[in-house]
Amino acid sequence: MSEVTQLVFHFGSFEFSIHQSIIIWLGVCLVMGIVAFIAGKKIESADPSKAPKGIVYWSEELYNLCLYVVKNNLKETTEHYMPIFGTLMVGMLISNLVGLIGLQNPTSNVSFNATLALMFFLMIQFHGVTKAGLKARLKELTEPMWLLTPLNVIGELALPISLTMRLFGNILAGTIISLLIYTLIKSIAPWGYLGLTLTPFIHMYFDIFSGVIQTYIFFTLGTYFLGQQAAQQED
């Protein structure tokens, strides 16, 4: 039986396909939505005079974790952006960890990562323009001298490319290396099955450690540059 890698829909002569990684991401969003709804009801009915427990406790811990990642970059705009960045951060973290249960990581799809990186880029440019106007934003690209304008433009465009390829490369590399190791174990069976004793450590690094670190790096870098335009700069 061949593995299903995408869903294909036909509308007359038009063909529309949804890649497996996007289906998994939609599943992650659905699960997160259900859990968030339940958590919200629990938080509303929780007694504030008592220590939180269960899903209320873990919701607070996740919130504090996301707050720790972005608050130093977004400063006074942190509360404004926490709903979207907190949701995306938890979603990306789960997406980086689903390889532990044998599913394809959505973050191993370059188009998925590019969409998130493009979101950051557009938000940065939007705030750069609304902060002081289009003329002032264009003037920033010519500083400290107009000869450096091409380098400044390249620097702006490098951010979404860097965010996309860093996440894509690390997650995909982990998936490929794990697959190669399992293929090697299968090819030299039964002696190769001794190598299964090492696979928990491989997954511990590529699926857990690397997944957490890449999520942290992605949102730390993205919110840093966003904070340069959206937040008030300290003297």
C-alpha cells in the first residue's frame, strides 16, 4: 500500500491538491482550537483564590513561556500581539514535535515556513510605514548614506528568506537523517535491530531539542525586527 502524500480534488479541468503537511497542520489547528475552547471555559470558572491545576495550570505556563520569548522584543506592544504569536508559537512547537508519532512535520514544508516568514516581513514593513509615513520608511533604507541603499534593501529581504530556510533546513534534515537510520536498520536486520536502542536519543535531539530551539529562534528573530518598528525605542 502506497503512502498518501496529498489529497487531490478535481473540478472539471482544474486540479487542486493539499499536501500531507498542510493536512497535518490543519489537524493541529483543530486540536488546538478544541483544547483552547475547553481551557477557556475552565479558566472562566476557576477560583482565583486557589492555585491553578490541570489544564488551567498548563495554559498559564504556556502563556508565560510565550511571553518570555517575545516580551523583551515587543515591549509595550506585547499584549497586543500575544494572541497571534502565542497561538502560532504553540502551533509551530507542536508541528515540530509530531514526528515523534510518525507524522510529517508541517515545518518540513518550505511553503508553510515561507508563509509565516512572509507574515513577519509584511507586518514589519506595515509598521515601518505607519510609524512615520512612507517617505520616512524609504529614507531609512538610504541611511547612513545613499550608497548603502542596495545593501539595506537586501538586508530587509534577507529576513523572510533566512527565517524560512533556517527552519526548513533544520527540520527537514532531522527527518531525512532519522529516515536514513531506520532504512539502515531495516537493511541489515536482524543485527541492525540493535540500533533501535539508539533511536530514542536521535528523536530526542532532532524532534524535541531541535524542534524547541528552532521555534524559539524563529519567533525571537521575527519579533526582534518587528519590535524595531512597532515598539517604542528606549533612549
